[in-house]
Amino acid sequence: MSAKEYNEDHRIVYYESDDTGHLTIAMLINLLVLVSDDQSNQLGMDTAFVNSLGVGWVVTQYHLQVTRRPKTGEVVTLKTKATAYNRYFAYREYWLLDAQGDTLAYAEGIWVTMSYATRKIATIPEELMTPYESEKTGKLPRLPRPERLDTTATVRTQPYTVRYFDIDNNGHVNNAHYFDWLLDTLPADFLRHHEPTDIRIRFENEVQYGHQVVSEVVQHDLTTQHQIKLGATIAALATVTWRKA
Amino acid sequence: MSAKEYNEDHRIVYYESDDTGHLTIAMLINLLVLVSDDQSNQLGMDTAFVNSLGVGWVVTQYHLQVTRRPKTGEVVTLKTKATAYNRYFAYREYWLLDAQGDTLAYAEGIWVTMSYATRKIATIPEELMTPYESEKTGKLPRLPRPERLDTTATVRTQPYTVRYFDIDNNGHVNNAHYFDWLLDTLPADFLRHHEPTDIRIRFENEVQYGHQVVSEVVQHDLTTQHQIKLGATIAALATVTWRKA
């Protein structure tokens, strides 16, 4: 049995794009969450229902492969399915397609349910997965991990304070904002003339409103290694591979 | 003769909302620009055409009156017209309507054309206004000005660095981001329990990528006075009136 697919169209608008006129990676992440939220709402699995089971969904890892970032004005199709899950982890796939049905980006995400009572990872409630016709399996695909930061190389760092408007309706920092912090440390000239092709990110520890985080980056040719630190704690670790634009 | 109206529907999505689940003021500004851009494109007045005349549109002032901020998931109608103009200023009106056609927000904006050659305000080219059937008039409505900051009161300040992703496709800072800087200085608890009803903002000087600006705020009961400074220069001045939510 294959999981239910869900898709919707979306027009890329100017405030979702960077100064080259292309969808930002932060907004691409927002669109992934949007389409999966919309599928969940359609299946009656809205946040209120999820929370009524004493848990909340949290993403721990994404792997994105980008062929081409769409431009402002382009209408794209967002597609997703909750492919498979086991006791603790749910594996979801996402596609961003152009008007011809060609893949602009493909993404995989690993999600867990956190218990509100224990603040720890909880067994995924069966009733949360059934409506998606997600496959229960012992063996989930493993996403490639981001590299540890090469601390023998030159590390560029930049502080960022978590702002009120970084917080979601669920009271947590919207994960998309990590990409603002991660990528803003790179020189504008690099960002204008390079395109991300492969992005791996792991969210390791939560940051909160008012926290001051530090975004660290090491560049090796067309690979950039990133981490977001809160004091000595790693909040997120990411590796991005680029091509010349 | 009355100016041509243009409208489109828009669904408010989660990444356009704050932690109370309502459209942020920054995103409201983005939606105003979106609907006027869409009207301009429909009339063949796209950015490339405007730039071919040696000028670019720049907003100098907004006045927003907000009845109710729409919630995530709500489908709203954005409406606008380029009501009137004179030699140097264009006056545009905007409406945000709910599904019943009731006004959620009403906004007015004053726009000028800046010459690329002189970097100064230029006479508005007649051919830029004709397609909108905008009324040429000697007397334009004046928008209420924001108050000067009461420097005898306690001024709260917060620094912000202009990020790469704050920059638009036109190479300038997206004006919507001023509202992130302006409002983030207020306590989260205030923002959660108050709704903006009247917002006046004037953009006085441009800020650029990499600049460190300071956001200053003075609070008098339900009125907050704001300014964004770049060194000793005022970049923007704003006054917001609030009601208890």
C-alpha cells in the first residue's frame, strides 16, 4: 500500500524571493510545511487534534535536493506524502514541480512526536498515521547527515537574536528562520552567483524567543558547513552543496 | 473619472502569521505591494518598463487603519487603485476585505518616482499613470504624519543588522522588514494582547545591506512612537495606536 499523495498549486510571490528573484530556501521550507499542514487539515489531523493526544509534531531532519529554484510569478505544484513510519520516526517526502511537471526540488523530512507531559520523544500514536495510509515499517530510509564543522578551517561567525516574529502559532521558532541565519553569514556576492543543490540539516536543540544564537560557517569550495549554536550547545547543523549560477 | 480598481484573492498562510495566528503587519505591507504589482503587471507597467523610463517607484509614506487582522487559513480579497497623482506624488488606496466583503484594513500610500541618473525625486512620467486612469490633480490627500519621538520619555532601543534576505529583487530593502524591526522592540506580552488599529509610517532615508540600524520606541499607554536610525540619520518614523485584544 502506498501513502496518500496530496498536492496544491502555489504562485511564488516577490516576498518569497531573494534579490535574484528566486524562491529563498527559507520559503521553500515554509512551502513544505504548508503542503503537509494542508494535507493534515484535509484529513482531520489538524494541530488541535494532534495536541489533544498530548503530543506535537517536530521535524528533526531535512534533506533537500534542488534542481532549479522557481522565480517570482511562477506557479508551482507542491506535492507530499507521509511515506512511512516506525515507532518513533515518520518519514515524509515532498516535491516542488514546475508547470510542465518537472521536479524543481525534492525533499525528505524526518518527524517525531514530542510529548507535552515529558518534553521528550513519544511513541507516534497509531491514529495519527492511519489517515495518511502511511506504511508502518521496521526500516525507514536514513537521511544523509550534515558534516561536523571543520574547526581547523576559518570559521566565520555572526550573532542573531531570535525575534518575536520568528515564533510560530505553536509557540516555537519557525524552522525556516534557521536558513536566514545559516545563509546570511555567506557573502552576498557568493549567494548571488551560486545555487544550492543539496541541503542537509539536523535540528538538535530548540532555541527560543530572545535567545542570542551564533551562526557559524566554514567554506570549502562549493560546500559550506554550518552550525547554529546557543552558547556551547549545537541547535542545528547543516551542510550545503552549491553550483555556480 | 475614477481610477481602475484591481482585486485578487489571497489565502493567509501560517508563515504570514505571528504566534497569535494572525497576519503580521509586515506581511500586510507585503500584500499591499503584491496587489499593486499585480495590477501594474496586468496593465503592462511592470518593473522593466518603469525602469526603461529611467525611474523606479519608491513609497514614502503609508497610513493603515486596521479593523481586524485576518487569521491563518482565511481567504481575503486585496483591492487597490491608483487614485490620484500630481507632478511628484502618486496617491494609492488599498483594501483588505473578508469573505463577506467587510473591510479588515484600509491603507493609503504615497509613492514617488526616483531618477536612476540623479538619485532624486523625478517628475512622474505621464505614461506611467495613464493606464491606471489615475486622476491628475493639484491637491492630493495628505496622510497623517507619524509623531516625532518623545525623547523626554524612556526610549527602548534595539540594534538590527540589514540581512541579505531583507533585500528585494530591486536591490533595496523590502519596506515590510521595517515593521519587524519596529515592532520587535515591544515586549512579546504586549504584542500578544494588543491589536494595532492605526499605523502611520514615513520612510525618510534608505538603509542598505550590512547596515546596522537601531530601532527606538517610546510607549505612551496605547500609542507607541518608533524610529529607525542609521547613525544620526532617521531612516523611518512611525506611530502605532493599539487597542486591547
